[in-house]
Amino acid sequence: MSLKTPLFDDHVKLGARIVDFAGWQMPVQYTGLKEEHNACRTHIGLFDVSHMGEIRVKGPKAVETLQWLTTNDVTKLEAGQAHYSLLPNDQGGLVDDIFIYCLEKNADYLVCVNASNKDKDFAWMTKHNKFGADMTDESSQWGQIAVQGPKALELCDALFPNDKPSTWARNTIKKSKFQNFNVMIATTGYTGEAGCEIFVETAGTSALWNALLAHPLKAVPVGLGARDSLRTEMKFSLYGHEIDDNTNPYEALLGWVIKPQAKDFMNKAQIVAAKEQGLKRKLIGYKTIERGIPRQGYEIKTSAGQTIGITTSGTHSPTLDEPIGIAYVETAHSTEGSEIFVDIRGKLVKAVVVKTPFIQK
């Protein structure tokens, strides 16, 4: 059975093309991928991210539990702050990548997880809750709308004039109200643009969505297609593409959210050992310099046809108007400027390893 977000009927009314995504009926596009992508880069894009999971971790053992379960240092989060982190598994790979929001220091945390992994993550966290934190899956209680783009914070200020999110630091979260519904406004997002992600009580999601759309600033609804091209341009990892159960986070260049000096965490020794022994592969960004658009699963080869890696994400970048790809390649071929070849349906297409993110924000 396919799941529907609180905004499903609104997407249908807007004429969105609906597809199945991680068991959810989601809009892949409304007017067109390029138009929606560019709206987010140049103005404001609205995204339904209500399919994401929300797990609440509370009580006197909340920090101890999250310190053990995740790689980043939760003790550094003050009330109203958030950070990106990882849930390591017991084999040296990853259960998921997550955002942790501190609602009350040492006592109340919201963990936002990927839609496709919500049940897996909650089961994993409860199974390894060895310190006894209070854990609840609150996913059904919340809708979530991302407001992203150069004018996004102006729109958030207009709807929440008493809060003025434009004055907050990046990765801030605060509780507020919208038409008597509880909301939590966070200055986070996964597009590379400024903006907010607004958690809203499920029953108020449609009202908030339509209020955002009705504002004279004229935000544009954005589907999953442009959501993917936006994050690819920033080389942000997507679970099931750049990271999975077998990925060592250091090879995914996520060492910045791993704090082995600060604390112990799940399977720390194996994760760190892989780095110390020397990484065999690295995640790189590349551009094709011959005709051809890279896609997930396309092999990376040498000019002689020897396989040296695999593409994890690829698209035609609407911002750059050129093909871009993200791939794991053998470390020897990972330096900027290295010439590589993408196997596109049997043809070796020349490409070059480039600096990422592909667009500098």
C-alpha cells in the first residue's frame, strides 16, 4: 500500500506528476524539472518533505544514547541548534544519514531521518538504546515543508513575523505557531540555498503549504526531480546512492561529522581503522567533456577500459547546463583534474574529476 503525505490532494490539484518514492505517492514534477530547479536557485522553491521520518529522543539519558548511536558530538548542541550526523551500523557502514535538532539541551532531541529508512532507523535505534532514552516515532504527527532559495527567508519572515527566521544563524530551530498549529522552524535544508524547513502538525500542513503558495512573493512548488538535481549540484549524499549499509563514511568524505576523539560511538574502531589503513576509494565529482549524461550505476573506467569505479548520481545540471556525476573511484584516480571515462551504454565517454560542490554558493 502506498503512503500519502498530508499534501497529496494539494499536489493533485496543482497537476503534479505523481510517482512512487520509498513507498510514498510523491510529486516528481509540476511544470518541469528545469523550471522548478531554477526557481529554487534564483527565487523560492517549496518542497513537500512530509515523507521524512521524525524520531523524538527524550529524557535524562537522551544525550548519552545519541552520543553512542551517532558519529557527531551531540554534547556540542545547545538548545535551538541542529547538526548533520550519521547512524553507523555494526559492520562499518551506515544505517542512515540524519539531522539532529536540540529542542532542550540534555533532555529533548528531534532526529530527522530519510523516508525510505524510517522504520529501519527506528528499529535500529530502539534495539541499541542501551542507556534507556525515551524514544518515540513521531513521523505521523508531523508534516514538513522546505522553503528554499535566495528569497526563501523573506517568505518565512512574512509568514512568521514574530520569529524573523532571516535573523537566525544557519542550523537553528525554534518552536512557533501557525494558525494555532504547533510548528518548529529550522534554518536547515538540502539544496545549498538559504531557507527553512518547517515541521508542522499534520492537520495544519495543507493550510501552511497554501499560505506559502498564496503569498505575493510567488514561491514555486518543486518535485522530487529537481530536488535531486539541486542536491547533486551540491554533491550532497543521498542514502541509497552515495551512502548505504556498506559505505565507510570516510570514503564518502563525511569525516567532518565523525568525532572519534570526542567520544565513543557504535562500531567506532572498525570505521576509524578503514581510514587509518588507507582508503581504497573516494567519492568524487566529475564532468563529462564528451557528449553523454551520467546516471547511477554507470561504471567509471580508464582509457584502456579497466573498471576503477561506479557512478552514484548523475544528471544534466540545469544551473551549469552541462552533465555532472558523482562517483566512487579508486583513490589513485581521485585527484582533481584526473582524466576518467564513463561507460555510457558501451561507449567510453571522456570526463574529468572536478572541484565540488559543482556550484559555489
